[in-house]
Amino acid sequence: MNILALSGNVKRPSRTASLVKMAADRLRQRVSGHVQSIELVVAAPVLFGALRADQLDTEGKAIIAAVQGADIIIAGSPVYRASYSGALKHLFDLVDYRALTGKCVVLAATGGTPLHGLMLEHQLRPLFGFFNAMTVPTAIYALEADFTAHEPLQYDDRSRELKRS
Ligand SMILES: Cc1cc2nc3c(=O)[nH]c(=O)nc-3n(C[C@H](O)[C@H](O)[C@H](O)COP(=O)(O)O)c2cc1C
């Protein structure tokens, strides 16, 4: 299985990238395969050079190929202006509309307020609906307060509390 850990963060360090990595690590414990990571802080400057897929350079084509070749995508974004990041949207504007059909997608986001958690349901999930991808019903949303130094607090199954790692 090709697992893609895709994070829409546009700066580092990033809570979103940490959350997506944690989800990928957990998934990797259950599914055998290879994990590839893409962070928009690195990918976006390459992709913004192309407004259409036919304008992508070699590096940009490799980024889009990684998205289109993944079997499972963990797609995370910071909430920006009550939506997912524009950098993440630009990446998906360059993905072939047929390429994600039937693929499994895990949705994740980080934000400053719990009021914007539904961004996942009202904006990120419909994006993958357009692609006919299969989004996992439960989405992951974490607040700034759920992190210490941009690393997520760990959920302790026994005490059922969030703890610093
Ligand atoms: C430009 C900007 C816009 C933001 N807009 C929102 C917002 O609309 N709603 C929200 O809950 N948080 C908002 N935030 C807070 C970020 O979503 C939050 O800090 C997030 O964890 C940042 O992720 P990162 O560490 O991966 O960059 C915004 C932050 C920035 C810098």
C-alpha cells in the first residue's frame, strides 16, 4: 500500500504536519506499506509555478504523481479563514479528476477554535466527494491547545485522558 501523508501547512514547525504524521504512524501499525510525506510549505512554491497541470515542471509532476499514485491519503490542513489552506486547494486543482476514484482518504485538520471543526465536513469532505474518493466517516480535528511545541498530546487509552508525550 502507498500511504500518502499530505499536509496543507504553509509554515514550519506545523501542528498539522505533526497530526498527519501521527495518523500515518498509527495507520502504518495496522496496514503494511510505504509512507510518503508531502507538506505544502515545500510543495506549494513548486506547484504555484503552474496554473494548469500541463504547466508543471518535473518536480511538480512528481508531487502530483505521488498524490495520484497513493492508495490511502491522509489529508490534513490548518484551518485558514474558515477553510482549508489555499495551497492545498491549488494542489488538488492540478490533480486529474479521475485519479482518486475509490481511494481511501482520512481527513484531518487543526484550528484555533472548535467552532471551525466542521470545516472538515463542509469543505474538505466535499472536495474528495468531487473526486469520487472514499472518505473515512470519522475525521480528526485538533485545537492549538491539544499541542505542546507543535507536537500533539497523546491519548492514553487506559485513563482516557490527553497526555504530553
Ligand atoms: C492566516 C491564519 C488564518 C487562520 N484562520 C483560522 C480560522 O479561520 N479558524 C480557526 O479555527 N483557526 C484559524 N487559524 C489558526 C490555525 O488554524 C491554527 O493555528 C493551526 O493549528 C495552524 O496549523 P499549523 O501549525 O500546521 O500551521 C488561522 C491561522 C492563521 C495563521
